[in-house]
Amino acid sequence: MSNPLLTIPHADARRRIHIRSVGDRASYSLGVTARPIMADSVAEAVDQALAGIGYEEAVIIYEGRAS
């Protein structure tokens, strides 16, 4: 039986956005090793990250968990 994730087009090609809470603020990065960028809230971090990748489809990883 084949892996169903491999049959979904672009399943592995989606960008990863990493969001972390930092006190009462949040940070985001566009990769595990990328430099984090600060935002005032988690919602603002998501908005800024999506704008940074041109609003293409992405996987959001919050505090280390994909959602």
C-alpha cells in the first residue's frame, strides 16, 4: 500500500512557518534554522509570516506542533 501523503500534490513542498510565544509577544521564522522575527502577538506573527511568503499554502508549527 502506498503512502497517502505522497499522493497529495505538493504535500511536502509546503512552506513551514514556526511560531513561538516569547513572553507576552511572539516570534516567527520561515525555517528551523532561520532567524526569528518578533511580532506583538501570535496572530500578527502568522499574518507577517504569510505575507512574507506571498500568502501561499503553508504548514504552521506552533510551539513545535504542526497545526
